[in-house]
Amino acid sequence: MLSQALSLFVRLLVGARPQWVGCKPDPALRIYYANHTSHMDTLALWCALPANLRARTRPVAAADYWAGGGFKSYLATHGFNALFIQRHREPGGPDPLAPLEAALANGQSLIIFPEGTRRAQALPSAFKSGLYHLATRCPQAELVPVYMDNLYRSLPKGALLPVPLTCTVRLGKPLQLQAGEDKDEFLERARLAVVELA
């Protein structure tokens, strides 16, 4: 019930209209990865998916921001079934990617933002290594690049209330890690796949 209301609210506020330009809405196991400019990004991408895909797709959210209790935490847990991770690995601490691997092994698709934090710009900055490690450990998952247009203007970093604007969510052709491809090459190729959708 809450997830349906949330989806309707986001669609009314920013549109979150999907454009499937390189793939189709399919129940295949996927990692949707996107540019990150706004707190609305997670909701916009999740809400752009058809209801049957939303039900099996978990946005990955920073525990230090979303899991601290209160309304944000309730919304993330009960509204869009977020998967909380630690953004910074402590020496000798648990592997932050382990929960993501477990979710994929259980047939749940993921939404991630490889830049690691929001950027006040239209195009994505360099990606952190998490996407590469997931591609290496979970080759069965399709890596779907996503570009979200206009959200950096709707709810930029530091803003408290969103400005109603029309946002388009473009979903591109899935990638796979190629044999012999090193981390830097792969991450730049993955980033450029998002840029090309802009």
C-alpha cells in the first residue's frame, strides 16, 4: 500500500517517465546503475520500473543516511524495500558488498549509484569500484545503465523540498564485464554508457 502511494506521488511530482532505449522491462536479474544528483534519484528510478519489477528490485541505500531511524528509515524500509549498506569499509570489518551478493543470489535485482554520493552536475563523475566487484562476483546479473534527466534541478544536494519538474529515466543496453578487462577500463566503459544516454 505504501509503495503504491509512494510511486503515485513520485510520478505526480517528477514524472519519472521511463524510456527503454536499449532493453525492455524484463524480469531478468539486473543491476540498474545510474547517475546520482538528487535524493529523488532512488525513488524516480524505482518508480519508473513496472510494478512487477519494482516488487523484486531493491534500491541500495547508505545506512548512515537512510537507516538512522525516523521517517526516512521507515520510508526506505517499508516504502521501497531498501537494502542498507555501509559506504566505508572499516579495516577488518564485514564486506559491504556481501548483502548485495546475497540479494542477487536470492533473485532480487538492485539499483545502485556507482559515484557513491550525489553530484551537482548533469553527467556522472568517475565510478567507484563497487560496480566492478559486483560484475566480477555476480556475472549472472545484467548491468543496465540508466540516465536520469533533470533530477539535479528538482532536488539538488542541500535542498529540503523538491521542485516539480518532468524527469525522464532512460534505460540503456545491458553490459557485461569482458574477458581480460581491467577495473579502470570497465568502470570508464560503464560510465560512458550512462553518459551516452544523456
